[in-house]
Amino acid sequence: MIVRRLQTIALAFVLAVMVLAGCTQDGSPPSINYEHGEFWSVTVEKPRFHEEEQCGQDPAVKLVVISTDVPSSAYYVELQPNATREDADRIASCLRRFLESGTLTVAGPSEW
């Protein structure tokens, strides 16, 4: 009887922690991180979009790759060879508008 009661209390505690952890998201889009790369690209790790994004239609985009796992673990955008930092920032800002969560990173040949 006591063991069953302790199991119930432990389960209730775990569920409460999980609910509270889910409530800690402030709803703001992720910040943009920058790193050095050979060419301009934008990557989102563990992307969660609140609606379908249209950022891949930008003329600066060369290639878009989305992981096939569900939920998706990666979203990758490679920019055209003549792309600039402004192009990469524009794509990152576009993605940021559609993201609920994820780690957004811009990589390029510029020094930060």
C-alpha cells in the first residue's frame, strides 16, 4: 500500500516537472548564431516551424535540405556562390519569423 502510494506521488511529481518544463518557453524566436564557413549557409537544428516557411524561394538560395526524421532534426540552406552576408542575414531573419524553436546558425567566409 505504501509502495503504491509512493509510486503515485513520484509519477505526479515527474508529470508536474514535465508540464512546467514545457511552459518555460517564452515564445520568442531563437537568436541567430554566427560561425566561420567556406561559403554562406543557414542551418537550423531541431527546427519547429509554426507555419510553412517560404524562405527557400529567395533567389540567393542554391539548395535546401530538410532531414527526413520526424520531427525534423535539421534544416539546411546553402546559398549561391555569389551570395553575401546580407543575403545570409535575410534568409536567417526570414526563417526566424517562422520558427517557434530551434538553433539558428549562419556560417560564412566573413570574420565575425
